[in-house]
Amino acid sequence: TKDQLYVQEITQFKTKEQFWNPHVWYKEMREKSPVFYDEQQDTWNVFLYEDAKKVLSDYQLFPSARDRSLIPVPLEENKVNLIFSDPPEHKKRRALLAKAFTPRSLQMWEPRIKALVDELVGNLVPGEPINIVEKLAIPLPVTIIANLLGVPTEDWKIIKEWSDVLFLSHDLQRVKELKQLKEQAGKEFGAYLYPIVVAKRLDPADDIISDLIRAEYEGSHFTDMEIVHTVMGLLGAGNETTTTLITNMFYSLAEDNMAAYGQLRADPSLAPKVIEEVLRYRFNITLDRRIGEDTDIFGPHMKKDQHIIAWISSANRDESQFPNGEQFDILREGSNKHLTFGGGNHFCLGAPLARMEAVLALEAFVKRFSSYRLADDYIPQDHLGQNSHELKALSIILEE
Ligand code: HEM
């Protein structure tokens, strides 16, 4: 447990209501203790926008190389993981991967992504309650990333299962059990991916795995095992996050602002702005760093090698950056200043892909359905995961 950080030990949330609406607590922290020391875990916590941004952007003061983290992957497996590295090593690792995520690649992939989106949206049935998480928010990112990586799309369910297990969050009650589950899933997933990588080395195709095989930076290449681990990392980084974005998008447009869907239907070019506002307003995320040297940059004295947590979802509602920040406003100016994709050198490499998936899904949906609403008996709190802020099911009724 020494290598893990636990947010729940800090929030002390117990009720479903608190998990569903953590923003009450965030606001209180912004007002009363914006820089907060948690004794139990010897960890600093910042809740204001400027402070969170500083934590993300100053890699010397707040390096990513660390021996404790909120990120639920065993640290010993992170030798190739760029998330835990700092410049100059980070630059090298990122450059290798970035070759697969250029705007040009994304443009090239757009028709493939659109075809998968149209197929899933085309299968949605109006008139009766459907679980949009199961029907769209889960399969969309997994099938897309499987397709782009070059692994068989029809295997998406088992891929999703493995990556879900690998990225289960830290839980103080189940440390040993989770470690075993993750080791097992990692083994099976690795055994599935390895032959695919080897085959692509002999016979490259138009996909990310082949790009990774070709990628070269200052004479370095990925080994097969590094590609296997990178692919697992991409699935973990990109699946659940994008599922959450799409789920929250449906929730927000139905409940957070009743007029928004009509506005969007009248002007579908608003879709990208809607997505930015969902990312700002309804996305629960915390990021952590190590403290690289003694500092009192935020007031109190913080010591080298303590850890610090940036409460991103609190920063995203900081009134000094986002006037009326507690309101969901699809026309908001500057909503894209949110920190949901991070900031600084680790800024999410998949952000353009996630944005494109969500925008295409929303556009296809708006084109087809005049309106939708939450099912009458739907209570969001009943569908949160264990100690989580994420909806595992969202029951909606579509109107043609
Ligand atoms: C990094 C969020 C989708 C790949 C990050 C970071 C955040 C983030 C906050 C920075 C972590 C840090 O600073 O420690 C999200 C959200 C997503 C999303 C909210 C969806 C809504 C994706 C997708 C992919 C992806 C679809 C790729 C398939 C990555 C990678 C990094 C990263 C490779 C590491 C970058 C680095 O360390 O230099 N993401 N992500 N993400 N993300 Fe995403």
C-alpha cells in the first residue's frame, strides 16, 4: 500500500449523494482550505485553478517520477510508461508514441471512426428505455481503439474486460486481491497481444501497432514487449475516460441544462463546445505529482518527496476562471481552459481522438433523434460504481 495514494481517505465520502455531487465539498475546500495538508498520507492537496495548473506545468518543482500515485497500475510495470517519467526521458518516450497520434493520422482515421459511430448510433432503438452506457458509451471507444490499433474489433468485449481489471482503482480494503487480479489480466492480455505484434512486424498494415513498430526517435525503437505494454497503456488511458465523457454528455444534456439539446439541434456546429463544457463541468478527475524540492510556492512549507494532489474537477469550477462555474453552459467562452486533459508536458496525447469520437457521436445522435429524456424511474445515485463518481448505467428514452 506504500506505493499508492487514496483520494477517498481524503474526501471521507460515504454516501452515494456525496459521490454523485462532490462539488459541494470541492467548493468548500476552495473557499476554506484551498491548500490542504493530509496528515495520514503525508500529502498536499490543491483545489484552485491556478495552483492545479502550476502543479501540472512545472515538472521540476512537481515531477511525475514518483513512488506513490493515484494511478492504479503497479509501479514496477511502468518502465515504459511515459506517465511516470520526466524530461528528458519523457520527451523520448512521448516522441515515439506521438508519431501515431499526429493530426494527419487523425484526419486519415476520421472516416473509420465515423463509420463505427454511425453503425452504433444506427442500432439505437427509440421509444423504450435503453442503457446508453452499454449501447454506445462503452463499445464506441473500445471498438474504435481496437480498430485503430489493428487488433480484431470483434474481440472488444474481452479487451474491455482486461483493461477494466488492469485499471481498477486503488482500494485499501482489497489490495492483495486486486494485485492478483491485475497480474492475471496482464498475463492473459499480454499473451493475446504478443502474437499480433509479432505478426505485424512481418506484415505491417495501416494501424497504430504498425506505426509503433516503425517509430524511431534518435535511433531508438520499441521492442515487441514494449509495444505490448504501450498498447495496454493506451487502452487503459483511452477507454474508460472516453466512456465517461460520452455517458456524462448524455446526462448533462438531459438534466444539467434542459434547453441545450434543442439549441444543439438547431445548430449542430455547437457540438465541439458542448463536449468542452461536459469535460469541464462533469468529469471527475484528480492528478498527482511528487514534490521535487522544498518550496512554499502555495504558502505553507512543502517538503521534497512529499506528494501533491491537484483536484482537477474543483479547479474546473473555480469562479476566478469560470464565472458561474457551477452552471452547465454550452455557450460558455473559454470552457476549453479546463484541465481535464491535464496540462504541461504530459497533456493527454489522445485528447484530439477523444474529442473527435465524442463530437462525431453527438453529431450523429442529434441528426437522428429529435429529443430524449431520462427514463422516469432513473436515479443516477443508484448507478454509481463502488465508491466512484461514474455512472455504470444511464437509462434514456429516445424520440425519433
Ligand atoms: C495523458 C485524460 C483519452 C492517451 C492524460 C492525462 C490526462 C488524460 C488528465 C495527463 C496525466 C498526467 O498529467 O499525469 C484523458 C481524458 C480522456 C482521455 C479525460 C477522455 C475523455 C485518451 C485517449 C487516449 C489517451 C483516447 C489514447 C488512445 C493518453 C496518453 C497519455 C495521456 C498516452 C500520456 C501522455 C504523457 O504522459 O505524456 N490523459 N485522456 N487518452 N492520455 Fe489521455
